[in-house]
Amino acid sequence: MPELRKDPIVNRWVIISTERWKRPSDFKIRRDLPGRSALCPFCPGNEALTPAEVLAYRPEGGKANAPGWTLRVVPNKFPALQIEGALNREGVGMFDKMTGIGAHEVIIESPDHKTTLSSLPDKALENTFWAYRDRILDLRKDSRLRYILIFKNHGVEAGASLEHTHSQLIALPIIPIHVLDELHGAKEHFAEKERCIYCDILKQEINDGSRVVCENGDFACLAPFAPRFPFEVWILPKVHASNFEESQKSQFESLARLFSEVMRRLDRALDTPPYNFILHSAPLREKADDYHHWHFEIMPRLSEVAGFERGSGFYLNPTPPEEAAKFLREVEL
């Protein structure tokens, strides 16, 4: 059974995930990912290699846990947290811990083993966002859960363990400290100015233009003013909204078009880099409608986080965001 343990100095929670336990010899650095084989658990025909699906889109109908799907969501076979049980919060002397309750799911974005997000048709990418929404709406019914994090690791350098395109969802019984920091900053700005800080950033950046990568009527892609990583970009809805799962069909269609363009620009400009993306949405049980603004943060893995960054919390970024945005804007698609 996994556990959540709290660092009492910086109030950071850590998951001690016994289901994913590793010996020292298991930490050898991998330089490649397993390619397609009869044993890829995410390929059609191998549905029995994964836990039973919790969601699947089958345009032609068909039996669950069988081929015929265009998108499939399954529990992670080696979950960081597990859905069964009670939280059991307790103190251990001066320390705090609780049972590792939550959910850990895998969103298999396509049955095609070799496709990537940048090569997915817009409709398939739109369906990926619908799957995110459907799973959030289902999991937020669980009163034990307080935050749902959706993310993607693409490439071994970004933490992917399988080549087949997929993203992940982890539902948590606590709000991560990075999210609390973000909420705190946004709340302070709203308290002072009675405006959403993300809306203010959008207005200024679109007027200025130097850090805008691309945009359409509903969304904008920006290189943030103070990026942690080279070529880090954010995608934000132009109309204020705090919860991703409240988005409408027309928004997902528009988001899919812009997201696809951004991924193709990154691939062309940076030679198909490894990357992580993270969906930032409001916590499940906190009313953040006025000051929080959902968005995606996409971070190509072009540099290492080393001792200075880990020790200081500062990030060393050799690429000014204005230059990164200009380079991405000028890519020929």
C-alpha cells in the first residue's frame, strides 16, 4: 500500500509508492524505449495486458477490453496511488502521513503505435481532451480527492517508459505545493486588482506580440516571460475559465487545432524533442473561479536540472523567451 508523507520543513508531500518499488540496480539510466512488439500493452489486440478499461471510445461499437477503440483509458498497472481504502491520516511523532489513496490512470491516445501528438488528426487530439474531461468529471465525485493532475511524458529523457503515445492522470487527496503556490499568487493579484492575473498576462502579451507563438479565436500560445526551461510554452484560453472540465465542444475543437500546431512547431524547430506537458486546472474542492485560469504548460527537455537548480530553486535558461517565440513563429509547417 503506498503512503503519502509530509516534509515538515517545507510542507511538501512525497508519495512512497511501494507498488513501484525499485532496487538500486533498477535505477540504471535507459537510453531508448522499447519499440513495437507483440507485447506492447497499449497496442490493439493486447488489451488483456492492461487492467480493465475505465473509458474507451469505440465509434463502431464493440466489446469492452477488445480491439476497435480509437482511445482507451486504463488504470496504471503500477500505480503511484490506489483507489481502494481510507485515507487514515495519522501522526508519527512530529511527522504526518496518510494512506496513499488516489487514482493513477493511463490515457492511450491512439491505437497506432508509432503516432505522436504532433501527427494525430485534430479529431483524435480533440477526443484526448474529451477523455481528460470525462475522467475528471467522474473522479471528482470521490470526496477523498482534492486535485487531479494530467500530464504527458514523451521520450525517455522526459520520463516515458513506453513508446506508444499516452498521457497520464493522477488524482490526489491533497493539493500539490506547486499548485498551492500558483493559487496563492493568483489570489493575491485578484485581491489587489480584482482581475485574473492570467487574463492580464494574456492581454499584455497579445498586445505586445514578442512572446506570442501562435493563436486562434479561442486560445493563445505564449512563451512565458520568465520560463524555467528553453522553449517552454503555455497554451491558455482567451476567455477566463478556472476548470478545464467545464469547457465546451467548440472550445475543444479549437484547442485541438492550436495544440496540434504548437506540437508541430516544436517538432520542426527542435527536431522532435522529448517533452513534458502538464494541465493546470483548479482544485476539485476549492472555489477558484475568479482568480484561477486553466492552461497547459509544455516543456521540451533540452537541458538538465542540475545541482544549482535543485539546491536553489532557481532555473538557468539559456534561451530568452522572445527569441524562442520568434523561432517557433517562423517555423514553416
